[in-house]
Amino acid sequence: MRILPKSIEKMIAEFSRLPGIGSKTASRLTFYLLKVSPVQFGQFVEAVSGLKNNVQQCRQCCNMAEAELCDICKDSKRDKRLICVVEDPLDVMALEQTKSFTGTYHVLGGAISPIDGVGPEQLKIAELVERVNALRKDSSESVEIILATNPSLEGDATAMYIARELKPAQAKITKLARGIPVGGDLEYTDEQTLTDAIKNRKEI
Amino acid sequence: MRILPKSIEKMIAEFSRLPGIGSKTASRLTFYLLKVSPVQFGQFVEAVSGLKNNVQQCRQCCNMAEAELCDICKDSKRDKRLICVVEDPLDVMALEQTKSFTGTYHVLGGAISPIDGVGPEQLKIAELVERVNALRKDSSESVEIILATNPSLEGDATAMYIARELKPAQAKITKLARGIPVGGDLEYTDEQTLTDAIKNRKEI
């Protein structure tokens, strides 16, 4: 005997497959959707079914875009010779929210992780090398590549791999500063971060 | 300038409207959906758009059902003269998982909460009274109503209201036992629960 209609069970099962959503949360979300007004439900259905419409990869930076080039790559005020390499589009969002970066991005689509079967060829690394080479050929002005992969084992391995691949292009390669985060607590900061913070200390 | 395509921003906004989903989680869910295989994405779209198909309210217990009567009300093995009154369908699921209840349910659709504008007339209380009266008229066998609303202010108020409404029907009215939950810690148990546990202590 089924306690719930099939369509409700199906929705709960689908919600449960999303990351960070357990069966309890999936049920709660499903029953919430069953309770909302038809208008709000319609908007949700529309958003889901239209999610992949008009979404393509930016030809230049491989971020999600509505046209061949994303809005950041199209923007003439952005420094095209300063490229921040990130793992995924959410990282672009986080960096854009700081409003302190005026260059462009390159979205790898993940990090090298042999355990998950992700090798360099699954990421947009070849596209990055090609992009940097094209920039170097275009003019003699300097090019800077900021490697902003996550501060994890996979992210660091990816950054090291990219740095090696970009060596022949003779671009300036930098990485984000490591140290104690604002609002952090020295007592609870891990050893590696503290070591980084001491090593890279700055005169005030 | 928009960082993300409109359809992605729309999906993030819709996810953010769901209970317990903040903007970070909404972004994560949206990008997860963008990454899944077309088959899995298709299943998700199908589940969402078909969620309200074939879902109706059981004529008898007001739970979600696929037919006029839900599977529990249809089941001849269930004791129709033992009715467990709950706030919503998730409570039915929780009680069914215990496999220790053999009666039927009555789903109120919430609890009386003047602050949220929910009065008795918005709940399925009239339907419950009618159902109990019909049972009393049908035969002289006893009828038991278990009030299993949540152990909250609203739930208790709802239970008290229903108990008063059912008085003329002369049914046996019970409520779930209050006490310390399994796995709980006396030290962290609130005063009211401990008071209940002492008052309702049982000989062993």
C-alpha cells in the first residue's frame, strides 16, 4: 500500500537526489509546493522547464551565457589581459560580488580529481592555454593569469597543472593570497592556514 | 550587467522561495541541475510539472490521494472506528513508518493559529465532526479519536478546540503520550516535558 500519490513520491525522490537535500527536506519542499498558490507553482514549473533554454557556454571564458559571449567578456571596460581562472560559475558570482576585480574570468568546469574520474582533458584547460597564447600574439603588453581554484587538494593540484601548462606562454601567473580569513578565530584556524599567514606576513 | 543568464537567475530566485533554502543553497541546486545528465534533468522537470496531476483530497480523511478515497481509507483491514487526527500529510507518513497504528487518519491541513490567520473554519474540523457523527449513527460500537496534533501551542489549542467540538458525539477522545523522547538527555530536556514525564510516570 502506498501512503502517498505516485506523483508526490516521485517529486520527493527527485528532490532527494539534489545535493544536501535529505528525504525529510525533500518531503517538506514537495508539500510546500503542493500548498503554494497556482501562480507561484506555475512560476516554479516555468523556471525549471526553462532553466536550460538560451543557456550556452561563453565562447571565450566558458562561463554560462545567454549569447555567444557572456556579459563580462562583452564588457569593453573589463581588462582582457587579466584572467582569473576559477573552478565553476558560482566562484565567478562570489568574486563579482566583491566588486574588486576588473579583469575577465575563465571557468574550468571543475578541478582535477582522479578519484572522481576528472582529468585535465575534462576541464577547459586547453581553451585557457589557447586564449593566453592568442593574447600574447596580439600585442606585447603583459598578460596576468590569477589562479583562483579552491584552496583544496584538488584545487591546488589543478592550479599547479595549469601553471606548468602556461609556462611556455610566458604570462605572469599569480594565485590568491592565503592567510587568516576576516572574522576567523586564531584558536580554531588550522595549522596550514596559520603557517601560510605567518610566512606571508605583511609590514604595517 | 548581469553575471548570469536570466533563466538561471530565475531558477535561483524560485528555489530561494522554498522553505529552508537560502540564496547560496538555491545557487548550488540550480548549478547542480545545469550539470546533471539530460535524462535526470528530464525526470526532474517531469516530476515538477506532474506534481499536481491526479492529486486530490481523500473524501474521507482529507489526506492527499490519487482516487476519491486514499489507500488507507480504502484498506478493509484498517480500523475505521479509530481515527488519528493530525495536522498534515507528513504526520501521516511519520506515523505510518512506525507500523504501529492500525486505524485511519484525519488530516486537518494545519493548526489553529490566529497570528497566521488560520481559524477553525480553515481546517477540516467540520468534516471530522461529521465523520464521527456518521460513525456513531452507523453502529453502537465505540469510536476513538486520537488527537495527534503537534506538541506546540497551536497544536494543543487545536486539540482542545476539537475535543470540545466532539463532546456532543460522545466518542472516546485521547491524545498522544507526553514524556521524554528515546535518545533524549534529561539534562537538556525542557521543564514542561520533564513535568509531563513525572506526572505520567508508569509502574514497571
